[in-house]
Amino acid sequence: MSTPALVARSLKKRYRRAEALVDCSFSIPAGSITALVGPNGAGKSTLMSIVAGLLAPDDGDVLVSGEPVGVGSDRSQLSFLAQSKPLYGRFTVAEMLRAGRSLNRTWDDAYAQRLITAAAVPMGATVRTLSGGQRTRVALALALARRPAVLVLDEPVADLDPIARQDVQQSIREEAAVTGTTVIISSHVVSELDQLCDRLLLLTSGRLRLSGPVAELIDGHRLVDADETGDAEVVGPVDVGPSARVLVRGTGDGEKPTLEDLTVAHLRRDVAMTGKVSS
């Protein structure tokens, strides 16, 4: 049995007034693309920071390819692209690539150049003159050119137009398929992850509510009319109004949900159980 690309074991993190993560455990195989979904305040940023070795958990640990990862440890197998996409505004694109080459022993310069050229970003342009989409493509090239085993992306396409979003998503898909890179991608736009991701981590109130292959999770649920649930376990509504539908557990009658249906119903269930409103 092959070693999972990423394993989180009983992660816990508490800030002054609240628990950000509670007994968070999961395992992700190599080459998969995992959607990390949850409302604001669910603990997604905390989880990504711990996985990337930028934040220490209060308890639990993270393994990448069987090796522990943490603050101060070797993180050469990891790349983390934050939502802010931090780049040096006064550097040219070429200078950013040179910095990447100098700072990373696993750097693939030919690959970085190829990604920038394919995105039609001028090498001589300074970062501060680039459009939001161009900055995203440069930041993604820097993350990918490290040739990481695990790539963590926080809202990577939030500032892109529809065509650029499709291009970036295709780059991510190809990277996972060709190199075996394992990707974790956080986004609030779940519909965009439906055709991209093959696994799901649904995080609410610091706890993992769903974890596993998307196909299996979808197969284990059905959409039915609100008045036709029978004896099935009701998860929650996916829409409101006179023709409201609800998500139930099971494989019987009903329509297969989409990834968005699945996450919305479970998020509504969490709101009903905890009284916390998603933001």
C-alpha cells in the first residue's frame, strides 16, 4: 500500500476565545485534487497554515510523504499560495523567477519559464504593473516551479476573469495528472470545484463534517422533495421556497446531488445545529 501524500492526525488549535480546529484528521492520496470548503471562520486558513508548516498546532501532527512537517522543519516538498499572492512589487517577472531559483533547491527553471510564456506575461514587466490575473499566473508559476509534492492554494482564481479561471484550473489539473502533485484548493465558489476536484474536505466550526472521494460522497446522498423524505435521514435543505428540495443520506430514489448541493445542505445542517450563521 502506497504512502499517502498528506496525513493530518488529530489536529487541534485554539485561539484566545475559540477553538479553530478540533480533532481534525484526514488522509489524502498522491495526485489527487482536494476541495477545502467551509464558511468564513470555519478554520480553513488555520488548517492550511498548519499543513504548510507556517503555524504550529496545539496538538496533533501533519505528515507529507510519511515525513513530519512543522514550523522550522524542511518544507521543500510543500508549496503554499496564499490568497494575497505575495510578490515583490518592484521586481520584474524575470527577477521574481531568479529569486525563486536562488531560494529553492528543487526549482525547475525551464518549467517556470514555460508557465510564464504560456500565460503571455511579459518577463520585463514589474509586478506592480501587472493585472490581477497576471499576478496570479506569476504566483502560481512560482509555487509550481518548486515541484512540490503537495500544493496548497487559497482562493487561487478569485481575481480572474472566466477564461483565465478555466486556464488556471486546467494548469492545476494537468500538474496533478502529469507530475502526481497533490493539490488542496480552498474556494467559496463550490460550483467551480465540481469538475476540478476528486476529494472533499468540508470544514465547519473547526470540525471536519465530510471527508473523502467526491464520487463516493455524492453516491451516498440523494435529493428529494421536502415532503417525500420517508424514513431517510435528512441532512438539510439545498434551496428554499415552495419547491424546496432536501438532501438525504442513502442510495434510493431521488436525484444525485452536485458537489454544491452536498456542501450547501451540510453547511445548513451545521448552522441549524450550532446556531452560527455562515458569513
